[in-house]
Amino acid sequence: DVKVTQSSRYLVKRTGEKVFLECVQDMDHENMFWYRQDPGLGLRLIYFSYDVKMKEKGDIPEGYSVSREKKERFSLILESASTNQTSMYLCASTWGGDTQYFGPGTRLTVL
Amino acid sequence: EDQVTQSPEALRLQEGESSSLNCSYTVSGLRGLFWYRQDPGKGPEFLFTLYSAGEEKEKERLKATLTKKESFLHITAPKPEDSATYLCAVEETSGSRLTFGEGTQLTVNP
């Protein structure tokens, strides 16, 4: 079975803090994705990566950056957290263009 | 631009009352259409992938079908444990990005 894990289920941070969200997959998938999910807005793509050290902007990259130093690990970084980044963050991975498998999500609250 | 519209937004059924969820899509070239189930506070769980019009897939009480413009998720004799939000997503032939609909929130009452 594909397994995608995320470092935290729940996270509470203060405005201005630097926040790291980590995602690990165990299926040697090439492609990894970060989404945020908000009521009424659905899932929106923040960043994705096709390979180690490669990254592409999604639809809403502002205020975020990513890091992919190893194939199995994809990190999302909030450089200076703001209250409008309070959301559910979901990581996904896939081999090539096939089915994306999601992690359990991180519910981030920025106070 | 790819578009995915799901209807209804919310659906309440009695246990055993069959129904269908709709996913309409606009895409220049369809590589695949995906159905996911999402429970509150959790990540989406993969259900089906459909690749071409006329294709059907089944899993327990769920059956997904695909035409050139829409997909249906048929739920036969649902149970309360089928309550969840069902998400539809499309991938076009030019890339591996998914475009998601906003989902249908299904509630099955005992």
C-alpha cells in the first residue's frame, strides 16, 4: 500500500513565525504536491515537484516556498506565517501522471 | 482553463436509498478522471480512475461511470458509513496536475 505521511496532524503557530510542514512517501514516487483546502474553495495547488531539487509553482504560491532534497521528502515552508494561511494542508504523491495519493493532512492554525 | 463542477453540493439519503452524484468537466484533453472520498479532518482517499468515455468501475456499493462531458458516482443501497465528501478531479493530457471540484457532501441516515 502507498503510504504518505505528514509531520503533524495539528499545528498552532503565531503570526510571523517560520513554519515547516513535512511530507514523506514510501513508494519511490517522482512527483509530489502540496495543496491547501478551505471551505468553499476546494483543493488548491500551492507547489509541486517532478524530481529532487525541482519545483514548480502551482496556483497559489505566494507566501510559500518548498524544498525537495531527497526523493521521498517534500517540505512546505511558510516564511512568515499569517492568519490567512490558517488552513488544512494536504500533501500528495504520484508516479508519473498516475493516481495521486494523499497524506492525512495538517490542520494549521495561525494566531 | 480546466473546470470541474460537482452537484449537488450536499445530499441526504436514507439508508438503502440509492442515488447518484454528478461531476461535469471541461478539459482540452482528458487523461484521467479521479474520484476520491474524504472523511472530516482527513486526507482524500482514492476510489477510482476512469480514462475513457464508456468506462465503468465498481467497488462495493459504488459505481463510477464516464462520458465525454461528465462522470457519475452511483451509490447503491448506501449505509451510514458511506457518509463523507466525495471529490472529483480531472487531469488533462498535457500534464500531471489535477483540477478538483468542490465536492459533494453525502450524509446517509440510519
